[in-house]
Amino acid sequence: MEPNALLVDVREASELADGMIKGALWMPTSKISESSQEWKAFLAKLPSGDAKMKTPVYVYCRSGARSGSVVALLKPLGFRAENAGGFSELKRSGLPVTVGPETP
């Protein structure tokens, strides 16, 4: 992953017992929809303008399925989004893990 990248965890609160990748932002999939105020507020806190395409956004969930769906929502909005897969694989890769969600 690139050093300036953002990580977004889209797992639900009940899935966070094993922790999160340190520095990841949390936006549970259940709150993501075009009409959701939480989703709109989350998007407003992400990079905008030219920074949207310069800042990679890696999205992960438990297995990679939901994160793929979220990436499909972010790309048409101009984000340089990539599916980072599942939390277990990221954890095994050596990325630091922390407890509790962080918000942008």
C-alpha cells in the first residue's frame, strides 16, 4: 500500500472484536447508501478535488466481498478506490492492528 493511502474498514460493529488496521477509518456497510446522512458526512471528510485521484483509498471488510461493493460506489465518485480484501489477510501481512474505530 502506498504511504499516503487511506484505509476504510466497512465491517459492522459486531465484527470489530479482533481490532482494526491502525489508522483505518470506519464506515459500516449497513450505513452506506446514497440517501444515508452518515454516508454523505463520511464522503465529505474524504479528500476532494485533485486529492481524490491522488490519494488511494483501500477498502476492506471481513472477506473482501462488501469492500468490493463499496469500491464500486466510490470509483464513480472520482475516488482512486481499491479492494484491499479481508481483515485477516491484512492482519497477517503485518499491518498494525488497534482496537476501536477511528473517524476521519
